[in-house]
Amino acid sequence: DNICHIVNAPVDVPDKVQKQASDVALRAVGSLEGAGVFAVELFLTSSNG
């Protein structure tokens, strides 16, 4: 049903996953024009990680 039921923060993931997530977030925010505070939400599920 596409509803988030659990949030673990800070997340405990391997360094490789953390680096990939950081790279994705930086590219996403870097592609936006403007200034301010941006939030990027990423979801790690049993089927993708």
C-alpha cells in the first residue's frame, strides 16, 4: 500500500550503500535551481537492499 511503517534514523547500512545514497541526493539537489533547505528521502526495502 506504499506506506512507510518504520523509520530507522540514523540508518545502519554498509558504507557503500551510504555513499550511493549520498551521491544520489547530491545529484538530485544539484540539479535544482534556487537556494534554501532541501530534503531528500530515500527508501531501502527488502527487495532493493
